[in-house]
Amino acid sequence: MKSGFVAILGRPNVGKSTLLNALAGEKVAIVTAKPQTTRNRIAGVVEVPARKGKHPAAQIVFVDTPGVHKPASQLDRRMLQEVYDALESRDLVLVLVDATRRVKLEVGESEEIGVPQVPNLGPGMDAGTTPRSASPKSPNWSSEDEFLFGMVRKLDCPVFLVLTKIDLVSKDRLLPMIDSLARQHNFAEIIPVSARKRDGLDVLLEKIVQALPIGERYFPRDQYTDQPTRFMVAELIRERILVETGEEVPYASAVVIERFEEPEQSSSKTNKTPLTRISAAIYCEREGQKAILIGKGGSKLKEIGTSARKQIESLLGTRVYLELHVIVEPGWRESKTFVESLDWRNQLEKLAEKQVEEGE
């Protein structure tokens, strides 16, 4: 069989998490309309059956990464580091580009690629700014698109260009965009897809399997993500915060699971669905943000909790008692220690240390 790690890169809001969920057939990553929804690299495991005459069976480990954006805080820098970490162990990279928006690149002469087309400058071209070199050590933030493609040009593995949301773009506008982007890098494949309509996903999977090396499974056949349940629960709560609040509140919020009590083995004498008890802290940076999260008479917090609980019950397959409270942690996005504590890998290490201490 074939197996390998496939890193998914792109600017914010290009549909990385939507594509990952569609490929995995499960809700691996939370999805909202707000940029910077993804903060950690998340693996989605996809089993691809063999197709006679096409390819052998394969296990693809897709690694979703935070959207590449200009870092303005310690949290942003941590998110960018997650992108670099994903690129350290990859067999193939997917670069996602939103087919509905312009792509600003600087190669030779500056150019802006996208829709609608701008006349007299070639298909989808427009004036830009002075070219600069892009490197991980000295990011070129004159254009986030150029920084992203600068990363891609340094890779020594196959790179697929995947144009997303093609169901929202007419073919006469899509083809010139593909032609322009194809000149930016020697892509192994260029594949237009619509995750929402599942258009192009089978082709994408087939091409990925063909490009992956022969190998063994990295995860059990029935496992679809590397995330622990606690982290997925925290993310579902954060998803509701992103959806239910506006302005700066979603970006200044973080969720930490403080208590996660799994149900005891249900007794044969009762038909009640098991109950999982969860307590979570929602962190924000200012008292004003806390007031928004709580709402008048606790209405907003109750609304967040109710909608999150339904999602969590669906995930766990149990009843859920969810307790939420809000804590003000001034400037947490600039605290390296606090930001690193949000990484579920670090949280697992702390839990393991705590269990060892309690057992001694």
C-alpha cells in the first residue's frame, strides 16, 4: 500500500478545513466564515481503497495548518510556526487558492492574479509593488500571497495547486487564472475543486495516491484524526464563540478544558444514556470582551453553551453536562507561555505529568 503526510497550505479563508472535512468524511476541523479559525495543525486520516488499474490502497494523513497571514502577536507567530512544523515531515504539499479572489504575486514584474480580469495587462493581471525575496527567516509581507508562494518555491517535494470554491466562478474566468498561476511554480498537478459539491475530490485523491511513496499505515484503519477528544471539545466551544460573537472577541478568545469526566460503565439495570461532565474556561483579554461573552443576564454564554453542547453530544455519543465560565487574562495573545499552553500536545504532556504525580 501507499502512505504519507500531505500538508495543506493557504491563506486564511481559502477553505482548507472545509476541504479536509470533506475528504475525511468527518468533522475533523472547525469551520467558520471568520479568518484565522484554525490555530493548530490538525491531522485528518483518510483511507483510500485500491482501484484496479489505477492505484493501490493508501492511507493519506492530511495536515491542516493555520492560514498564512502577517503575524501581529505571539499567537500569530505560533500559528506560523505550526505551518513550518507541518512542512518538516511531509511527502506532498497542497497549496490552496481561493478561485473567487485575487492573488497578489511578485515574480519578475509584479502581478495580481484573479477575477475579474483586468484589461490590457494580460489575463487577470494588475499592477503591484516592488518585488522582494521571500524566506522563512525574513518573511516578505509586502504580499501574503507572495510569502506563501515563496515558501512553496523552496520545497523539494511534489506540490499540487488546488483551486477551491470553483462552483462560485465561471469557467471563462477560472481558466485564465489557472494559466497565470501555472507560471508561478512547477506544480506537479493543478486541480480545481469544490469541497461543498465534492467536485474534483476523487481526482485529487487519485493524484495524491499516485504521488505518495510505498509505506505502512501511520494510524489504525478506523482512526480519522490525531486530536484527543478534549481538544476537539474545546474547538467545538471555540467554534460557537466565533459564530456567536463579532468584532475582536473571537480572536481574543481561547478555550481550555479544565475538567473532563467520562461516564462510568453504564449499568445493565438502567437504559439512560451515559453522561459526560465537562468544565471549560473561556479566556479573553479585557473586561469588555468578558461582558460580551456573558451577555445580559448570562444569555450569550448560555447560547454558546447550548449550541456547543449539542455538537459535543454528537461527537461523544453521550449526554453532556457543560459548564462554562469566562476568565480575563490581559494580553494573553502576547504571552509565549500562555500561547504554548493552548497547544493540545503540551496539554497532554501536562496531564500525563499530573497523573504520574497523583500515582506516586
